[in-house]
Amino acid sequence: MPSLQRVAPQEEYKLMYGMLFSIRSFVSKMSPLDMKDGFLAFQTSRYKLHYYETPTGIKVVMNTDLGVGPIRDVLHHIYSALYVELVVKNPLCPLGQTVQSELFRSRLDSYVRSLPFFSARAG
């Protein structure tokens, strides 16, 4: 089995963005009339990636176990109740950069941990 190389966080973000951009582009070409909800999730043999994009272009992504069903409502809640309320409406949080708000991070962590499908596992 090949060894896994650790990727720097900034490089990981760029790879993830490129992958999501490519998938969205592919989906829009395959079903252009259904683009409002065209790309919601994809899965590999190990995880499921859920995707939510706002009309303003903010993307919310969450990886889960394969058995987790649609979580569009969860991703919408993260955007509307957490991101908008704690980041967008906070004049001290510059938009377009990595979120530095500890309150946002803490509330996001609490919310994700409260989800019925969340289970902390030792690595």
C-alpha cells in the first residue's frame, strides 16, 4: 500500500477548489436545466462529500461517512445561522479571507458535534 503524503492546508484548499470547480462544470454541461440543485454530493469508497453553494458563490462542503443521507439543510444552517450571523454581520471579520473568528469556529464545532451522524473516532 502506498504511503500517504501530508499536503499543506493551502495546497489542500486549492486542490479541493479545483476538484469542486471541475465537478460543477461537468454537472452543468450534463444537465444545464437542473443547475440550481445539480451537484449536491459525490462519494468515494471511503467518504461522501456534500456540497452547498449560495447564490453569492459561498461554498459549504462537509465530508461524512457513506451512510449519511442528504444534508442540504445542515449545510444551509451552517451558512445562514452561523456564517452569515457570526462572520458576514461582524465588521471585524474581513470577507474573502480565511475565517479568523473564534466564536464562529467554536459554534461551528459545537453544531457539527451535535449532529446525529457525528461520531468522534480516535485516529
